[in-house]
Amino acid sequence: MKILILGGTGEGRALAEKLVDDHDIVTSLAGATSSTAKIVGNMRIGGFGGEDGLAAYLTQNNIDRVIDATHPFAAKITDHAVSACVKTNTPYLRLDRPSWTLPTDTDVIFVLDSVEAARLVARTSSSAFLTIGQKGLNDFTGLDTVKLLVRAIENFDENLKLENATFVSARPPFALADEITLMQNHQIDTLVSKASGGNATRAKLDAAAKIGARIILIRRPPPPDSDRVFNVEDAINWLLNK
């Protein structure tokens, strides 16, 4: 069976490793970060050209199944994949990352987007730790009374202008002790994150709770109306039964 995995996550890599011995696997990466962990099977990098481009790719490459293991916030890719699979009658599965179990010993506030998060930080924080990736950081410009610690996987856009900001480039996983030390050194009172889930970045939530920092989480986009599982084993079972 020829399977297209829409990847870029640890879940996508783990799925490819489980399937590669028995199936023809192609993992597609959007190319959002320049450093890519080793992926077994075939790999392609770059977009498809929207849902029509993806539909054409599925047909031209005789793809039998599509498993979408993209980041929980990659909503546009997921929308295009669902539409392309409907057009080509290709079975589609969303392999989603389980949400975090949230700390109960600190304030956790959900917001709709980075704009709402920035407004809340402006009103309530004196030193905030931003871990939302690079998209949305411009919404935090103008917060000249708030010290910002900003972390992302890649080096930052040189055109990004944030007042009172310290920038850190680092790749997960992150250890709890290191996260506590980092937040204490910068006197963080607010952590801002996407509600992405996953073990690799979980420690920042526990660190925030340990030091009594408020947690602001940007809500996930709604999931697609499709078959959906939350672990690699269930994705394999879906393949066997679809």
C-alpha cells in the first residue's frame, strides 16, 4: 500500500518507522523549519499548491491512503488534505496529538489567538515567556512595559521588532529543571504557549506551575470532520481495517 504521511511531527516520524517495512511510505514536510530529524522511507519537502495541487499529487502518484500527522495548529494543511481526499476518494485519517493534562495549582487561561494573548499579557504581566513559534510574535510589539523572553526552534526573523525582548533559539525536548531555571532567571510571571500537547514541550507547563506563573494557552483550531485517532497504534489499526 502506498501511504502519504503529512508529517513534521514526532508522531509522523514514529508512524513512518512502524510502517516502512510493509508499505511504500512518503512523508511530506512543509519545510517550516530548516533542521529536519531523520525520517525513514521517501520524503518530499514543500507545499502542494493548495487542495487542487494535493489532489493532483494523490492521483498522479497512486496514493492509497493519507494520514495527516501535521502539527495541531497546521489547520490550513489539514483543511486542504481533507478536501483533496474527498475529491479523489482517498481514505483520510487525522493522527492528532493528545492535549495536555493541565496543572491544577496555577491559573490557566485559554485565548482564541495571539492577538488576545498579547492583550492579556499587556494588562497582567511584567515578564512573559513566549513559546508560540514565530508566527504571531508581531502581535506582541508595543508592550514596552513588559519584559519578554521569546523562544523558537529557528533563528529569528531579523525584521522582528519586540521591545524589551530576549531571544532564545532551542529545539525540544526540554527538561523540567532547565525550564524552571530559565523562568526563574528571567523572573517570568506568565507563560504563553499554543495548546499543542506532546511530551517534548510539556515541562514548561509544570515549570510555570512550580514557580507560580500564570499560563496563557492559545486554543487549537477545531479538528476536521474525519476519522481521527490519538496514537500511532490506532493509526495502524485504521490502516488494517479501512
